[in-house]
Amino acid sequence: MNDQQHPYDPYYPQPQIIGYDEYGQPVYQQPQTPQQGQGQHYDPYGGQQQQPQQGYGYDPYGRQPQQQQPQQGAPYDPYGQQGYAYPSYDTGQQWTAPAEPAPAPATQAAPTTPAAPVAAPAGVPGQRPASERSAPARQPVGDDDREYRTEQFSFIEEPDEDSEDVIDWLKFTESRSERREEARRRGRNRLVALVVVLVLAVAGGVGYLWSAGKLPGSSEAEQKGNAASGPQKRDTIVVHLHDLKNGGTSTALLVNNATTRQGTTVLLPNSVVVADEEGSVTTLGKSVEDDGAGGTREAIGNLLGTRITGTWRLDTPYLENLVETVSGIETDTDTDVPGAKKGADPLVRKGEKQTLNGRAAVAYATYRAPGEAEAKQLQRFGQVMYGVLRKISSDPEAATVTIQTLQQILDPSLPEKDLAASLARLAEHAKIGDHKTALLPVGADGTLTEDAGGSVVKDILGGKVTAPEAGEVTRVSIRDGSGKDATETARIVLINGGYAFVGGAEAPTRETSQVLYADDAQKATAAEVAKTLGLPATAVTKGEPSNAAAVTVVLGQDYKPQGPR
């Protein structure tokens, strides 16, 4: 049942919220009470004076036909709009609210007493939900400012001077630690830089001394001297140049000393005396023609006491093709080489750094002027070989291609790859100037001279005469000082006795004969040689045999030719 004095009105205007208390509860504006003695009753519409309806029906929205202008401090009426149409529930007709009259002057407004805030009763419509009651306390604000500001909240922290001091102290200590760490880092960098500079300085100084040859054992001469004092590794091949046009041959040894890193071309005169397969005396030139590559290679090895690994037969047409393949050579020529026809321009002109093609190189290598010594022609052959070595590639594979281009049939002792490898190693020395040419010293009679053993045989070929190994034939040479021309007779006796005859020479006339040996291991062999020739045992003495001979017999006037014993 509705209260007769306060009937329930669903459109009863909700009280105006003017703020919140300290517990978060809303505070409403208290309605104005009538002054004593005036007899006014309670206005459920919050002090709003209703006007007569002027014959219109009941307004369920509680709208006033005429909205008065709110006074200073009066609550805001959201429904105070002008000219809105509202439906009439009694008549069903639409009622239009008239426009509000102009506001009354401020002097006519009745003074009002400020309403004291009261707590809203429980269950009153318009009360905020419980979820909103936990909002922070807010100070009342005017009608013209409904936004919350940060200073209205009680939990906003105020700046503290102590916190600023703490921050400043933390910044100070942090910057101080960073400065210390930076100082330590700079110190380490300086130390590392100093060590690097010292290492570079020491390395540079040692490198300079080494390059200048001022360090002990670092000079090239000392290195080669140290290498020469020990065992050395040599690779020796023999090359025979066959002149198919004019006839004749030229022989040279190509020596690669891997220990001293030195290349050498040793020129062998055709007049040098060697022993053939039967032990008979013959010349090198005749041995090349009669004994072939294998027999001559063995005869030269026996004569010089060195090991020759292979033979390269180089005919003049192949030499011409080889020079053309390497695009010509350059050398200093010592003479003019005339052309093939009389009155033609010379094939080669005398001068320095002359460029020779294949044809000119062959003509220069084989040229020997009338009455000229054989050694001159050999020297020209050596120049051409040196020029070829300077142009051949030092790469074994590339050198192999060059040799294959010649399409030459080689000796089985020296296949293409082996020949190319030997030439490539020699070319490596020739390109940097570590290659020389030497002539084997030979006397007029074809025997080696005394200085040949030191300058060529020992130093270049390493052919110092040593005791023959088991199964080898003892090499014996003869010097005839008997005045009876007994060399041939003694040679036959030695060959029949199973010895290898390696050369004979004339010697000054002397009364007694001698049988010389250098190595104590050859003393017994020397005694057997003396016995074979019919010489007394007192003739055996230690001395210096001829080059490439284990035993040398010096015949005196006491020698009497006779058969072997």
C-alpha cells in the first residue's frame, strides 16, 4: 500500500549528489524546509514549485510546463529543456511544454539557507553501487568542474628531500665506479699496446739482422758453407746434343744440388778419355757413338766417381723446337755466326743480350770456327742451355707440357715426367741467378788435370774417390815416366787382370815406379795392382791418385812389360 501522504512516485526526482563522505558514501542535497509559521508542507520534488496543468493531463515524468532558471548554487536539472513534447496519459493527446519565461532579476530571488549534507538512506534510488564505494575520497567540486584531478587523491606522494639526497648519492657512487673501471681499462690497453710495440720492434730488428746476414750462420755464404761441409743431395743428368746437319756431339752434365740450392752445367769435352764396357780406353765422343746412352753414362760415372740418373738425347731439330716453344732466348754472344749461304746476313750477331730464335740458337750452340778450340763451342752450347733453363717453367706440370710438345722419343732412363721435374728444379735456380757453367779441365792427352778433382769433381759433382763397393771393379790410371811409351802395354795387362782402366797420361821420367793409393782400405788393392804389373811390394805407397782412380800407377825406368801374374 502506498502512503497517502507520500505516495510512491516512480518518477520521483532523485536527490542531487553534492559529494562523498570520508567512507565513500554519497552526500545528497537536503531539501529546504518551510520556515516556522508559514504552514508549508514537504515538497517531494526538491523545492520545485509546480504550476497548474491548465487543463492538461497528468505528466508522469514530473515535468514542469515552465522551467524556472536555476538559482545560484541550485542543483542542475537534466530535464530542464524547453519546447519538448510529452504524451498525456489521461487524454492520449500530446502535450507540448511551453517555452520558459525569462529569468527573474537576481534581486527578487528569495535567500536560501545552504543545505547541510546528510547521508543517503539505505535503498534510496540513485545510491551508488557497492563496487564504487571503495573509490578514494574526493573533495566536493562545483557544478562547472566534474573532472577528477590528481591533487584530489589522498594517496599521491609528495616529493621528499631525503629521496633526492639518496638519488644523488647513488649517482655519485655509480659515476665513481665507472671512472675507476675506465681508468683500469685504459691502463690495460696501454700495457697491451706497449707489449705489441716491443714485440714488433724485436721482430723487426731480428728480421733486419737476418736479411743483412749479420746473425751468426744467417749469411748465404755461411749457409752454403755449412751445407757443403755435410752430406749433399745431388741430381745429375747427362745431355747429348747431336748435330744432325754437321755431325758430332756435345755433352754436358746438368747438376741440381738440392742441399746448397745451386744449379750447374758441367761441360765435358769429347776428348776426355773414358773406359768402355770392356775396360778399353776410348774418348767420350767415340763412346757416345759406339756405346750408346747407357754405356756412355756408365763410363762418365766411373770416370768422375758420381751417379748419373739419366740420359737426355737432344737432337738439333728438337733443340730448335724447344727454343721456339719457350718463345726464344736471350744471351750474350761472343762471335758472329754466318748464314747458311755465302754472302747472307749472319744468323747470329755478336753482342750483349742478343735475342735468338730456335734456328739461331742451334746455329750458335753448334758453331766452331776453323782452328778454334773445342772448349769455345762447348761454352756456346752452355749459354744456350742456360737461356733455355731461364725460360722453362719452374712448375713441374707446366715443364712436362713443354717436353710433351716436342714429341721426342726419350731414353728409358729418363721419362718425360722425370726429365721435366729435373729441368723445373734447374729452372728455379736459373731464374734467380743461382746457376753457373763450368768446364771440366782436361789435358791435351784427354786425361783430367790435377785441379779438375777439386774444382769440378769434388765441389760440384761430389765425386771424391772412395773405396769401391763389393762387386765393383777397381779403377786404375797410369802415368808413364818410363820413357818407353809403356802405357798401352800396362793398360792391356790391367784389363786382363780385371781392373778398369780410367786413363793414362805422360809423366816426367823417373827411375823407380810407384803404386799410389789414397784410402787405407785400398792398400791391399794397390798391392795386387803392383803384383799384376810385376812391380815390387816396396812400390806401394800412400799418395794422391789421379782423379776418378782408386789406384794410380806411376811407371819408372825399372818397369819391365810382362804378362799378368
